[in-house]
Amino acid sequence: MALKLFIPGPTVVTEDILAEMCGPMMAHRSAKATEIQKRISENMQRVLYTQNRILLSTSSGSGLMEGAIRSCTAKRAAVFSCGAFGDKWFKIAQMSGIASDLFSSTPGEPTTPEMVDAALSTGKYDVITVTHNETSTGVQNPVEEIAEVMKKYPDVVWLVDGVSSVAGAKIETDKLGIDVLLTSTQKALAVPPGMSLCAMSRKAYERTAAVPHRGLYFDLRTLWDFIDEKNYQYTSTPCLSLMYALDKQLQHIVHEEGVEARFARHEQCAAFTRAWADEYFRVYPNRRYLSKTLTVIDARPRGCADYISIPKLNEGLATLNLQLGNGYGALKDKTFRIAHMGELCLEDMKEITAAVVQVLKL
Ligand SMILES: *Cc1c(COP(=O)(O)O)cnc(C)c1O
């Protein structure tokens, strides 16, 4: 029996969504391909509260991170990082030869509106990047407050990494004024890995004209234009199997569960998991900025100076067909992570937390 995953991606995919991937191949230049991509786009707009154009990419989320910063930076990018995934965006910028500066927060702390204001007031930047939900530390950044600051800088293009929160936490793209919000399939969307999507504003699209070398495969302008030229199709051959699954899952999210109900379920799971963590351990990040899709927990039980062995914990959990996440990067052995994203519900959180107590004999 497969392990039930409580890791922050890939997340558990339901049987009916997995089955969609076995659908027959079709021409990717057919009316049917248009119909599927169009329906994915329309449902995704509802998940993201946006009228912006939805672009698809046959790549994991990192591909669109690269595409977004390459396509939109004409001058210089300010990369705000509060953990490993923010750092990754900076690495992408450096390796792509994009002029950029890194603004880091202490681990467990958020990117603040003050940091953004201070950087942008220099006038040096035409792009900023923010991680909505930092999966390595369990911080959800205060994008509503950052949005207030961004109103002062209408010429700056705002890129947001929502890989581990889109479809799990509410992000009102248009109200906030986010220019590119990107995500991938294998986390809160609960589809197998391999595709990513973003919502792109016209302002970001217009910016791309000022950037001469945007690459090709991840060029957001090429992806955008192709939707007009070929009526909602993809520039090369997309992973059709994943599109079948994504199409079906988005119909489920929007029309069966409902986006608001989905967000409420995640909140309920988050509240339960945090309360449990408080009882036996301690949540790792600053409590004012807790993620809604995963809880990162300090791996020292209450009243105990030593870290538990997370590999041993997972060995014990595996006998119950369960798996949780170890820490990420520098926090690998110091924290563990319980994801409550995708299709997991309160009963599942009760199951994993009770199992941790049982295995560790807490
Ligand atoms: C997982 C993750 C990524 C990387 O996404 P891939 O789809 O694995 O490329 C980027 N940012 C965040 C916040 C993530 O959680």
C-alpha cells in the first residue's frame, strides 16, 4: 500500500484524478485541446480571483519562476527571501544573468512591507519577487500589507511565488495587484507533478517588450501571444495527461467543493495542527505569520533539549503507512513539517498527529 503523504508536495492525488491521466492521446492542435486549456484557464481565474491571463507551462513551478523573472526584469530585480525558496529565486536570477539584489529575513520571520518600501524607494528596481508561502519555514507573508506599499510604485512589476499555497489559501490577485502569481500542480492543487501555471497582468506583459533576451521556452510573452494566435493552445507539445487531470481537479475545486469551502477546510486543518504542535512541541515560525497549508514544527518535544530523529519518526510512521516531511535545507534535522494541503481533511490531521504521539511515545 502506498504511503499516505503529509509532505509539502507531492500531495495525495485522489483515484479519480489519477485515472484521468490514462485518457487517450489527442492532437494538441485540435479543438478539444483548446477546450481543455480554456476551461483550465477559466477555472484557475476563479481560484486566483483574477481576470488576468492564465499561462500554462509543462515544467514544475521552478520553470515559471525562471520565466517570470527573466521575462519581466528590464532594469533590476529586488528579490525578497524569507527562506530556501526565496533564495532559489535569487539563484535563478544570478544564473540567468539578471541584475538583482537579495533582501533576506531572519529564518521564521516574514518579508515585511517596510523592507519592500525601503528597497523600492531607491528607484533602482523595476521588479520585485515575494514568496507567498515559504515552505521551508512555514511563514505566510503579509501580501495584503505589501500590496499597500506597492500602490506607491505603479511601474514596478510584482512577481509572487504561490507554489505551496495557491488553491489552499485565498490570494485575491486583482485586489492585491499581483502581476504574476505562479504555482505548480503537485502541492495544494493535488495533481501529480509536472505542470505549472501563472496569472499574468497586462502590465507585466507590456514590460516584456523592454526585455530583449527572454529565452524561448519559458518566455511569458511567447506563451501569452500564442493564446491569441492559436486560441488557447500551448506553444509546444504540452503534457496532455496532466492537463486532463488538472482540468478535472479544477472542476472539482471550483464546482464541487467550492474555493471558499476549500480554503476553510485548510484553515480548519491548520488550526488543529498548530494546537497539537503547541501541546507537544512548538511551532517554528513567528506566530503572526503562520502558513495555512503546512505547519513547521521545532523537533524538540516540550521540556526536552534534544531533537528527535526525524528519519526514525518516519520509519515508525511508515509501519502505519504514513509519511511526514523532514525539515528543509538548513532546518532539515531541526524541524519537521506536516502539510495540510490538497485533499487532506481534519480526520487526516487527527490520524497523523495521533500516529506521531504513538511512535514517539509522547
Ligand atoms: C515546492 C516549491 C517550489 C518549487 O516548485 P517545483 O514545482 O518543485 O519546481 C517553489 N517555491 C515554493 C514556495 C515551493 O514550495
